[in-house]
Amino acid sequence: MHFVFINQYYPPDAAPTGIMLVRVVQEIVEAGHQVTVICAKGGYASKGDDDKELKRAEELQQDGVKVVRVGATSFGRGSFIGKLVDYVSFYVGVVLALVGLSHKPDKIVALTTPPYLSILARVFSKRHGCGHSHWVMDLYPDVMVAHGMLKSGSVLHRLLAALARWGFGGQRCSEVISLGPDMAQRVACYLDEGKTSPWIPLWSGSNTSSTVPDEVMSLRESRGWREEDLVLMYSGNMGLGHLFDEVLAVASEEASAEISRAKNTRFAFFGGGKRRAEMEAFVSAHPDASVELHDYVDAQDLNAHLASADVHLVSLRPEWDGTMVPSKLQGVFAARRPVIFIGSENSSIGQWVLESGGGWLIAPTDVDALKLAIGEASEPDECDRRGELAHSFSMEYFSGNINARRVANLLVNGR
């Protein structure tokens, strides 16, 4: 069979959606099928070129994979207009690439960067007389409603919802794959009657099994973290869908009975995003708080970086549940580290934290519960116990080899 995948990003661009796609493409190629990937020439993240996943992508491109890089602008995510221009130019490039396919596809598979690639997949599946499938990473227009860009129930919202329903519909649509149980429920609202969305979790892009304790301790020392310090780390995008107020409220308190056992508690934030400016303002206004702000780490340093924390901080606003399922939890669990998750128990992350026992679930605004969780995390035995539970859950449910194969099998065999 000949599969055509459409996604704005693909290695050597280091965007997460492209990295995940590589693993699925590998499974399909190894099963004896041909793959064409249509992506953009420019990307927004190109660091970590020596990462194993990126090298694997280069190998795949030489054996069974044709990568069509269409001309598109690359203004990036700095402004809405720039992002919109990038999207439109990519849509145009995809149309030209699909028109010019020299080998008839058996299935067109659309991801969701940029949104509404499902429309092009359905249109050109009819033109080529083939099927179409979808691997949903971000659900539109739900993301726009959660973001505050769109009012629920408005004329524009209903129009965009109808477009999403049309893109996922039709007899030629065989699969609409989602990332977790909450997303599967949302996606089901856009499917034809009687259809459901199978969900398969994403996986960690890091290989923490290769990390040695000495490397982790050396990294902690270089950052000024002592062995007895309790390091609570947030690593990743500081976006509008995340919660930080609860953590900052605890960090700003001069004394707390619940965390008095953790005298050297550190709150370390790594990354960027729309809310980083708020974090910078907090650090400036509270110089005595044990809050550190750092940039993103390079891909080659990710393994030791994740393992260098004692506990990771993860959060998601409940209104964002099911619109996306961040893969942050997978990397943390693979690193044998527990999480403190601030969010809803109905979210995929909340369900996985409860099911695994690999962390603490904190309801939004419940600062007292957060203090208690930090107090428990300050006990090394309790922290290690939850970290081992997290790792066991990761091995069973977040395996890259297993889950990438499951996605590939769904696309190839419909099961």
C-alpha cells in the first residue's frame, strides 16, 4: 500500500508531532508499505539534530519514504498573523503536492498541524479514489474555544465545527485516532453516527534508561542543586492552557507548616511560551522565593534533565481537557519521576496519575492540597515509591514501540 501523510513538521525539524510521526512511518515501512510525507521546508524548532530520532528519520528517508517538502513561509509562532500566513502557504503547497502525486495513494492520513488538514484529506481522497484517516493531536475548533479566541455557540464556532465534522466524515474515512479518553469523547461529537475514535497515548521521545546516576548528579551540581534539595520542576511550554498560580502561591509563602520538612525546596521552571513573561514578573517581584527560571534544554540533554528533578509539575486547565493531551507525563514517568498534576480528574492525565499511583492529583485553586503533596514528596521513600509506580505504568502504557505499532496497525489493517 501507498500511504500519504500530511503534517507541517517532519525531521530534521524537531517539532514533537513530526518526531512521533517518524515512529509510525517506520512501522509502516518495515511492514512492507510505501510512504510519502508531505511537510513544510521551514520549521520552528531545529535544535537537537544529533538526536537518535532525527537520525532515524534520515535513515527512513533513504528506504521506503519519500519526503516532499513544500515551499511555505516560516514566520513562526511569534505572532498570530505570521502563524496564519505560514498555515495558508502550507495549505497551498499541500494542494499542489497532492495534485502532483506520481503514485496513486491507497490512504491519505492527515495530522492536525496546521488545523483542518482533514478537509484536504477528504477532498483528495475522492480525487484519487482512496481512503482517508486522521491522527488528531489538537482538536479544532475546541482548542480555539478553550483559548478564548472563539465563543462557544457563535456563528463562527458552528461553522468551524461543521467543517471539522465534514473533514472526519464520509464513507472513505476509516479511522480518526485520538490521544486519550477525554479527547476520544470530544472527537466522537464530530464523527458520523455509529463511529467512535480509538485512542492511543503518545510516548516519550527520550530514552531515560541510558541515563547514569553520575550524569544526573553532575547536572544537579552544575545547577547549584544539592542532593538534599527537593527540586520541583516544570519543563516545557508555558502556555495559556497551563496553571501556575497555585505553585507560585506556595513558592511565595515565607513559611508553611506542610512543607517545613522540605527546607531546601526549589521550584525550577524550564521553557518558554506565552506565559513566560508572567513567570519573569513573579521572579522579579519575589526575589526571596525559591523560584528559578531557565530556557529550554537541548534535545541531547533531555534524559538527564528530566531525571535531575525529584518531582515534576504538570498542569492543564479543565476547559482544555480533551482538546489536546500533552505528552509531558510520558517523559516524566519514563524517567522514574512522580508528578504533581494540577488539573481535572476527568482529563487523560488526571486519570493516568490516579490509575498509576505515580503522583498527586491536585484540583485547580486547591493550594492547601498542593502544600500537602509537596510535604509528602519531601519524604525520599514516598517519592521513590511513586516514581517506581510511574515507571511501571510507563512501560506498560506509554511504550513507543508498542504504541507506534498500534497506530500503524490501525492505519494499515483498521485494527
